[in-house]
Amino acid sequence: MRLTRTTTPAGLVLRVEEARIDAMAAIAFKDAMRAATQDETGRAILDLSEVTFIDSSGLGAIVAALKQMPDGTALELACLSSAVEKVFSLARMDTVFKIHKQLPVTYPADV
Amino acid sequence: MRLTRTTTPAGLVLRVEEARIDAMAAIAFKDAMRAATQDETGRAILDLSEVTFIDSSGLGAIVAALKQMPDGTALELACLSSAVEKVFSLARMDTVFKIHKQLPVTYPADV
Amino acid sequence: MPFEVQCDATPAGIRRVLSSIRTQLSERTLGGAETITIAELVLAEILNNISEHAYSNTDCGTINVMADDLVWAWQFHVFDQGMAIPEAVQLPTEAATPEASRLPESGFGLIIINTLADNLEYKRSNGTNHLSFVITKVPAPTPH
Amino acid sequence: MPFEVQCDATPAGIRRVLSSIRTQLSERTLGGAETITIAELVLAEILNNISEHAYSNTDCGTINVMADDLVWAWQFHVFDQGMAIPEAVQLPTEAATPEASRLPESGFGLIIINTLADNLEYKRSNGTNHLSFVITKVPAPTPH
Ligand SMILES: Nc1ncnc2c1ncn2[C@@H]1O[C@H](COP(=O)(O)OP(=O)(O)O)[C@@H](O)[C@H]1O
Ligand SMILES: Nc1ncnc2c1ncn2[C@@H]1O[C@H](COP(=O)(O)OP(=O)(O)O)[C@@H](O)[C@H]1O
């Protein structure tokens, strides 16, 4: 599971470089997220622009990644395709994550 | 995963009829536990006398079975072999379950 | 035109067969990208459940999928020779409101299946599980 | 006498190879049932981790296990061609006190490995992961 890590003024951006987070990719995704965020202290944004498909195992892996974030850090999502968004909303997990339509350019002062 | 269900004065006894709760058996165990306890209202006791080996996946499945018990019901364990007991204590899960050396004959009045 | 495919009940086998089904559905459907997306998602959940639950005690199970092209919908039939679905498995109608302190990491599959598939039916005979359902065709947006 | 075995990195393959290792250890050890139990448990955790994590992106990985019979211990070497263990993976020293509201269902494997195995070493070269460790022989109880 390739995950590109970019530090931006808006936080750490983690871009998933795969088209699918499915049953086959779920464990590798969780492991990659743990490795990429373990020394994190602020906000991490998961950039899903490349992801065209997630199933319930992929959704579970994203929730697990949220739960395994170091204390005091946040995990937010950006750039969900309509298929990905549908899975989040069917499972009502769209209320659990802060979801950005686009990558936030800077950390908004009012958040 | 064979699970024998016996209703006793001390509660529902679920006897695991397999020697191993390992990575291969973990999901089947969880599924069988869900099916066996879904209409349960009181106390269920998992009788592990036949189980000679559990690994961390098996332990995880027993914890998952505890978490998926219907509200208001309890899951207790009985008859752990020394190998099984070791896994529970290494993971400190021996403090999470009530563990009986033998199957309780009747529900003790002082519990 | 109907079609039929087979796969190993493993994560990689399922990924491959979903890709082949997607191709076959696209060849037979003008527009209808949304229908294909929904069909792929429901099939993914059903095939994953078979691989994880019905075949949980074996490394080598096989799944067969048949697709019938109805006028208004795709009708799918999924066959496997794994364990029966226990009667205790009930279709949840919708997801519970999540509680921050105990977010679930699983149990979303049946919700997805139940929300997106219609006429879901399950039969078992001679050691074979047979699940059938339809995915209503979403009309492609008309150009105007 | 040393011995060597191989298995598919699948739950069924791992179950079979553990049973074969148990047999071979028993044939080579008088008494020492507890040593064998500990060795089986540590190997189970290591092989499961390889199958679930190192080979998470493939259906067909292979694992090799070599065992050396030292006087005071069994020395094991485990080889696989899966992904490297990320540096971020650290051995926990012991299990955290569980909180009733958020009981973990996973993460116990490394605790078991770390508590029961000694001299744990990891090397990677030419795409091969090599994990070695020893399991101290517990003396069989002396009859009296
Ligand atoms: N094909 C099947 N055979 C047996 N049990 C099944 C099957 N599909 C689903 N189940 C049961 O229903 C439960 C919920 O399924 P699902 O919502 O897909 O979540 P998950 O598979 O992540 O647990 C499963 O945990 C399992 O107990
Ligand atoms: N062989 C391995 N290769 C890559 N990552 C591993 C390996 N073994 C363990 N890990 C990482 O360490 C974490 C903890 O492992 P473990 O305690 O066995 O729990 P689990 O496997 O149940 O998550 C895993 O989730 C994984 O991220």
C-alpha cells in the first residue's frame, strides 16, 4: 500500500496511491497508516483522490486508522469520489470524520 | 466451529468442541458465538475444556464475542488449560473475564 | 445477454472477478456507470462474506456468479459450497448512530447489501448456498 | 538434531506446519511439554503476522522455518519473501491495563512474542526477511 506523506501548512497530507481500499488492501492500509502517523502530533488529512473503490473492509480499516492515531491528533478525509462517499454515508461514518471536498490549503483560523 | 449449547441452572453453558481457537478458527468462532447467544438474557459460560491451544487471534475472537453479547448478558469462562490461561494472562485479559476453574454447578447466591 | 464467472474465494480472486464483472457489465450497458458501481459494491460485500464466513474453515473455496440482463435491472445469482448462513444472521435495516467511544470496524457489509440490493433471497440445497438479488438500473443522465 | 519445514502463508498451511513442528520437537525432547507449548505459541504468532502483514498483498506466500537444538534452548529461524517489517513496528514490553470501554481485539501477538522469546533479531537481505529467536528449554519436572 503506497502512501505519500507531505507536510503542508494545513497539516500532514497522506495521499493513498492506490485505486482500491478493499478486503485485499485493508491490512496493508492499516499498517501503512500506523507507520506514517506514529510520530504525528497535529492534524493528518487522508487524501483519497486516487481511490475509486472502497468496500466495508476498507471502511473498517479507515475507522481503525482513526482509532490508532496517537493521542491528541486528528484524522480528516479529503477528495472522496462519489462511490467512496456513498459507502461512508450508508454506514453513517460520514458523521465521524471531518470530510473536505478539496485539500485544505491552510488551516482555517476558525476551526 | 462446533459449539454445544446446554441450559443449566447456573446459566447457558457453551462448550467449544474443538482443540484450537487459532487464526483459522477465529471468524467461525465469532460467528458461532453470535448465533448461540443472540437471544440470551442471562449469563453465558464458555466451557474451554476441549481447547488445548489459542493464539492471539483466538483471544481476540473471545474478546469480540464478549463485546457482541446482547446488552445485559455476561460472558464468563471455565476450564482453561494452562496453555490457554497463559495467553489470557500475557495479554492481561484474565482481568476482563470472570474465570471459573470448573463449571459452576449452580449460580452462587453471593455473586 | 447473461454471463457467468467463477473465482477462488480469496481477496485476490475476488478482486480479479470483480474487475471482470465490471468489464462485462460495461460492455452490455450504455451509460449506467452508477448501476455498475452499485453492483460492484454489493457483489464485493457478498463475495467477501462468503470468503470470510462461509469458507472460514478452508483455504480453497470457489464462488460462481451468474448475471442476467433484465430490462430494468441486473439479476445476480451467487453460488458457493461453504457453510450455510446461520438463521441468526439477520439483515440490519440501517446503520446505528455511531458512538465516538466505541466505533465499529466491521458489520457494515450487511447494511450495504440490504440498502442497495432488492429482492434478496437465500436458498440452500445439496450443500450449495444460492443468494440472488437484483440491482435496479439507474438511468444514465439524459443530455439536454 | 536440527530440522527444517516449509508452509504456505495461509491459516490452514500454518496450522499444518505447527502440528508438524510440534511432532518434531516432541521426538527430539524428553519431557519438556511446556517448552513445546511456548515454542508453538511464539511460532504461531510470528507465522500469523507474516501471513497477515508481510504477505497481506498476495494469496501465495511461502514461509520456511529452521530449528536448531541447542543444549539449553531451541533456536528458530523464520524466513519469508514478503514485505519488510516497517521500522515503526516496535516490540511492546507488556500489555496495557485493559479499559472496559475499549477492549482491544488485536495487538496481542507482539506482546506474546516479546514476552516468551529471547534474543529476537530481524534482518532483511535480498528481499528475504529473517527473524531469529530462542526458546529456553523449561526443565521437565523431576519425579520425587
Ligand atoms: N455468507 C455468510 N455466511 C455466514 N455468516 C455470514 C455470511 N455473511 C455474513 N455473515 C454473518 O453476518 C455478520 C455481519 O456481516 P457483515 O455486515 O458483512 O460484517 P463483517 O463481515 O464485517 O462481520 C458476520 O460477522 C457473520 O457473522
Ligand atoms: N511480519 C510483519 N510485517 C509487517 N508488520 C508487522 C509484522 N508483524 C507485526 N506487524 C505490525 O505490528 C502490529 C502488531 O502486531 P500484533 O501484535 O501481532 O497484532 P495484530 O497482528 O493482531 O495487529 C501489526 O498490526 C502490524 O502493523
